Amino acid sequence: MKSAVLIFALIAACGIANGAGTTTTPPKMTPMPTMPVGHAEIQLSPMGEQLIGVKTGTVEKTPLYKDIEAPGRLAFDPELYTAQTEYSEALQQLERVKNSPLPDVIHSAKHMLQSAKLRLKILGLSDQQIASLQAGGEGEANLLLTKPGQKVWIYADIFQMDLPYIHSGQTADITAGFLGGTTLKGKIVSVDSVINPTTQTAKARILVSEGSSFLRPESYVNVTIHAPLGEQVTVPFDAVLDTGKQSWVFIASPSGKITPRLVRVKFYAGDYVAIANGLGGGEKIVTSANFLIDSESRLKAVSEGLDDAGGSGKKAALPTCPKGQHWDLSMSMCMPD
């Protein structure tokens, strides 16, 4: 027994000696490269910038908007019309029996109302739309047939990748070949919470305040939704070079130095690009002649033998060639002596 206690005491003592009370030094983190692979800083004279057509712009923080295109159709929805009518009837029934001495009757009427409301929500109606339905009323007639000048519903199929940008209250433009160049204005009232498994889209219900005589139920239309994206750090579309693996811009300094810098693109919005990190407001960037500058930057990196694995700017060891050959920097391959 004493020997067992002694063994446990020795084990505990070793643990204290080896680890207790000590701090572990965290491993050093390798800094992320700021320069794209295979690039180098270059110097251009004012004459050189003029000859190749260099133009510059300023990184700005500005509100961005994204125009989301979606196919749409004029609503012909007997199912929703019926569901709206059933909900109104359930409201009316609850009103009739709310003072009944029989609790089961009241409970049954409330259950019918909740079931009718749930069906409307599944069909895509918002709480505000459901609340607007009156007891004893009927569904919206424009879900079946429309008349010139009457409000109409447009159902737009929004792809899943665009759904985060779509919200009720946003405006939409409705166009179609049969409208003769006329653009109808609408507003999103609700967006379905359920994705169609076949098309991977969700339905946005758009109310057009004044329809056209050319609109017929199930007519196909083009829908453009104007989605605000908030204030973003933005650069012109042409300022960003993107290989799919890396994205970068060229920073221009007053002295004529042009430095490639890695950036992370947040999203593209028409003629502008939102930058997640890598740039700050007020910096000067190259907005034209980027491809010529990019070629010059790559050539300089090759001529200087810069590390091609991280754009760190350090000299890299040249590859070893077979006897009788040498590594040609301009060709990036072994060449005969």
C-alpha cells in the first residue's frame, strides 16, 4: 500500500515539474502577404503614365445598390384566393361564437382560425397582409382576373443567392415585350420563407398599383428589384484584377510608385466592387491601364527573381537545371547554355 502511494506521489511530482505553473509560448503567426503572387512594385514617370493611359481614382465609402433580375408572372392563384376566403370565414365564425357558453365551440373556432392563418403564411402572406383581411370578406379578386387600372400581383422567382438582399418594401420595375416599352412600378409586399426544391427559388409578391390592359393572368414579365446594400468601401470594377484565387488592385503614390496589393472582394455591384479588407477610404488606386501595369509588375518580379509563392518580395533560390543548361528568368524555364 505504501509503495502504491509513493508511486502516485512521484507521478504527481513529475507532472508539476514538467508543466505546472509554466506558460506556453504561442507559435508565431506567419503574416499574410499583401502583394499578389509573382508581382513587384514598379516605378513610372509622368511621361510613362501618360503614354500607357494610366488613370487613377480614390477609394470611397459610398452606398451601393444592386439590381437583381428575376423572371416573373402575373398572378393567377385560385389556391391563395380560396385560403383568404376561408380565413375571413373563420374570423366571422369566431366572432359569432365568442360568447358561447360551450368552451369546446370557442376552442374549435379558434383552432380553425389558426389553421387558416398558418395556411396563408405557408402560401407566403405576411402578418400585415393577413391582418388586413376582413371577417366575412372574400379573397382578392385580382388573384383570379384583372381589369385595366386595377391593382395586380406579380410573382417573381428569386434565386437563393439573391434572397439575402430582398426585403418587403423594396421597389421593382416590371417590363415585358408586350408592354410596348412601358415600365410598371411595383413594391415587394412579402417574400416566401420556403424554397421551391425544383427551381431553388423563393417567390416574392410584388404589388403593382395600376395594371395595364395588356396584362393577362400568367403573363411572363421581367422583374428588376433595386436592393440597397448599405455603405461600402468601393472601387471601380476595372480597378480590380481577379484570378479566382487572388484579387488585387494597384496603389498609386505621388512619387510615381505603383504597388500591387491584395484585397478581399465582398461582392460586385454593377460598375463597382465592394472591398471587405485590404483598402481604406481615401487611398489612390489605378483605374485604367491595369493590364499593362500588371504585365510590367510581373516582368519585374521575374527579372528580380522574387519569391513566387507569397509575393513577400524576398529573393527566391533559382531552380536547379541539368548540366549544360541555365535558368532563364524571362522564359521561366531551363535553357541551353
